[in-house]
Amino acid sequence: MPGEFDLIRHHFTTPTPHTMLGVGDDCALMACTPGHALAVSTDMLVAGRHFILGTDPRRLGHKSAAVNLSDIAAMGATPRWVTLALALPQVDEAWVHAFSAGFRGLLAAHGVDWVGGDTTAGPLTISVTILGEVPPLQALRRTGAVPGDDVWVSGTLGDAALGLQCLLQEGPALTPEARQFCLDRLEAPTPRVALGQALRGLAHAAIDVSDGLLADLGHVLDASGVGATLDFERLPRSAAMRQREASPGADALMLAGGDDYELCFTAAPGSDSRIQQAAAQAGVAVTCIGTITAARERVLRDATGAPMSFAWQGFDHFRPD
Ligand code: ADP
Ligand code: MG
């Protein structure tokens, strides 16, 4: 059976063209681009909590990279380097090979070097630290939303949560194509890295939607000291979501479903055409869904303009449901 160092050598050591010293020493050495700040973020994925044991390892590797790239995207930064800390219950080489291929593949597509990590025995846990670069004054912080801003979101909402329902066999059945689309959204999300960078100097504030739209937008509102009015009818829906739209609970999927990894951002009114241009360049649709208000209230309106009551909270690991 391969040991720790065989795993590192065979599965975790990859070319690092943008790095002075990669895997194999006590530390990696990287040089930052002058005039840029480092943007650093860590995300953990724990078996049974963030993913179902038995999840396809290649897709799990992809998702482990994607959730971290998504944080870099939400900051408007350029992703550059990652480290991976991995606890494995046992050495299953086929599993490690597939996981590593999924992880490495998405990183390579974004020009990110895998420069180090740690490998230990333990309950399956994946912890990734990603480092990106951004000119500090152009970073998309949560604090920048101002009254009058439009609220935008990329892609479509709630598909990953719908995918989870499919896996758990809850809710009405979808067509096979719609089911596959939702499973892909759940297990192999697309981080909006190009969009984040295209929004530098354009968006006032941004966050990635990982815990549900209302919860994550709520963090922006808290940080910026403002409120928002959203129009439920304007929320972007996929063809799969449209199949489910009329059934009970579909609104909760779009408003509070986790794992979308879309970007929610605010921008000055009147910047629509520049935003649409940035989104087109980045290859993703964006939709204006509401407005930032000075009054620190959170209003969700239905198609008639009447307020809908919905809790603006998402998933919290330490709060009972
Ligand atoms: P140390 O004992 O100094 O922590 P390790 O023996 O844990 O070093 O790791 C040896 C080298 O292998 C280091 O360069 C480390 O970054 C790298 N490494 C260990 N685990 C991983 C991993 N999961 N992914 C990438 N690199 C790893
Ligand atoms: Mg170590």
C-alpha cells in the first residue's frame, strides 16, 4: 500500500509554472505581482456535512477547487496558488487519483498552481487554501453597497439545491436532462472567476452565493449598513427550475438554496450596459433583481408588488434548523 510520501509524489505533485518552489520542501515560495494585494481564503469540505460519502471523487476534486475559486471570484481577484490539506480514512489509490485529477483539472483551467498541502489519516476532510492577487483598491468588498445601487446576480438560482433534492429523492421528479443539469450544478459548479475580474471598478460590492441568495446578500447589507428590495419574479431560473416552479418549496430553493456559487453584486444605476458587456465577455448571464435602499429593511416583493414573508437566513452550521 502506498504511504503518505508516495501519495504526495504520485498524485499531489504537479507542474507549477507560476511558482518559484512548489511541493517538496518545508514551504512553497511564490513571488507576488507588484502593486497587488494577496487575496487569501480557506474552505473546508467535510464528508457527511458538505457532501455525501460516496460522491464521485473526480467531481469532488472539481468542487473542492470550485468553491475556493468562487471566493476569489467574489473578491474580483485573479486566482494564483492553492494548497490542499487532506484527511483520508484509508488509502484508496483509485479514489485519490480521480480526486486529484478533478482538483488539478479545474485549477489548470484557471492557471492556478498547486503548491503544497498536508496529508494525514482521519475522517474524510478536504481543506483548501487559495491565494489570489488583486490591486487592493479594486477588490470587491462586501462593504461597498450604496443606496440606489442595482442588485445583480449571475447565472440561475437554486439549481444545486434542486440537485440535492434529486439525490435525496425528495420532491417531484424532473426530466432526465433537467435532473442531470441540477446534479452537475451541485457536484461540478462553475466558479465565476472571469466575471469577478470583469467587475473590478464596476461593482460596488460582491459576494458569492454559497449559503443561499438572501443569506449571502444579507451579509453584504449588514457590512454596508443598507437595506434592499428584491423582486421575486426577476430571480433568474433555469429550465430545470421552471419544471419545479409551481410546486411548493420552489421559492425556498431559489431564495435560500445553497451551493449555487453564483456572484451577487451591486452597481450604480445606469451601469447596465457596461455590466452586460462584462458578463458577455465572461460568458455568463447576469440579471438585475432589485435595489439597495437607505432604510435598513429587507423587502421581497411578489409579482403584484406585495411584500412576501420569507426569512432572510441561510444555512448556519451551528444553528439548529
Ligand atoms: P512537513 O512535514 O514539513 O509539513 P510534509 O511531509 O507534510 O511536510 O509534506 C512534504 C511536502 O509535500 C510539502 O512540500 C507539502 O507542501 C507537500 N504536500 C503534502 N501533502 C500535500 C497535498 N495534499 N497536496 C499538495 N502537496 C502536499
Ligand atoms: Mg505536513
